[in-house]
Amino acid sequence: MSRKLSAEEQQALSELNRILSETPQWSGEEELCIEMENIGGRVCFCHFWNEHYSMVQLTEDHNGKKGYVLTLQAREQHIRREKASSNICSNQALCALAVGVYMSAMGSEGIKEAALQSASKAHYLAAELDKIGFKVENKGEFFHEFVTVSEKCPCEALKVLEEHGILGGYPLGNHRVLWCCTEMNTKEEMDEVIRILKEV
């Protein structure tokens, strides 16, 4: 190091050393050159992560507040945060993009129609399941998901549906199943589910 650490910095260093020593992927503590002090404000000390060529630093911002920062990161998301242009990965940005594209393509009338169809089809399937022994457990209104309960364990019924290439409901235990319908399900598909379940 180019200078002696203050008591506060030494305490922070000791705490970070303790954390890093308990984390196997951190290794190879190195002293870094004085030139690195220009990164992220004033650098008080650094630890280098050899495996990923990245670095954690204790620094301070322009208000004098202490903070830990990561630098030499290969991921733009870590470096530029919300300004990153490559945030298309498995995260909330991808979900938001997918929803935005879907809503733009559907428009307000399309969204209303999708919701109406989802609700109508769910109520149709619920009524048909109720007729063959899968009693609807929902006491109030429901949108596109509902729960049924049956006298027999539904595991065999769901297995038979799977054998026919149909993703049935989600077993909740205690003979209960969570079902879901969307605008993508057709009446013919739902009638096929009922026909198969009648034979089980």
C-alpha cells in the first residue's frame, strides 16, 4: 500500500478479509499500484479476484461516504447499471420487454379480449370438471385459475393427461389441483381433457 491505513479503514479491511476468507472463490490478495486510486473516487484498499479479473474496493464518494465497489467487471450490467445496453438476459428487463412487446401487439382491445376469453374458458372448464367429480373449491369469483378437489387422488388423472401430451393442473396435495386457462386454450382442447378424465 502507498500509505498507512487509518483505524477506520483498518477495521473495514479486517471485516472484508473475514468475509472474503469465508468465501472460497476469493483468493490471491494483491497490493495494487497507486495509479488505481483514480478508479471510483479515492481508493482506500483493494482486493483482486484472480479467477474473474475483478476487484472489490473500499472507496468514498464525492460526499465523503464510504462504500464498497466492484471494478474491472466484465459485465456491462455491473459497470453501467441502468445505463447498460446489454441487459437482455434472464432478469426483470427481459420480462418487461416481453410484456411491452405483447401489450403493444395486442392493443387495448386485444388485451380486453384476451382477459375475457381467459375468464370465460376457465369458468367453462371448471363447470365441466365439476360434472365429473373435480369439485371447484373456489368460493368467490376467479379469473383464469381455480382449484378443484376430488375424492380420489388426482395423480393418476394428471399422469394420463401427460401421456396424451396435455399439461394438466398443478397438484396441491390433499386431492386438490390448481387449473389454469388462457386465451390460447380452445374449447376442443378443454373438451378433450374432460373426455380423457372421464375414462380414468
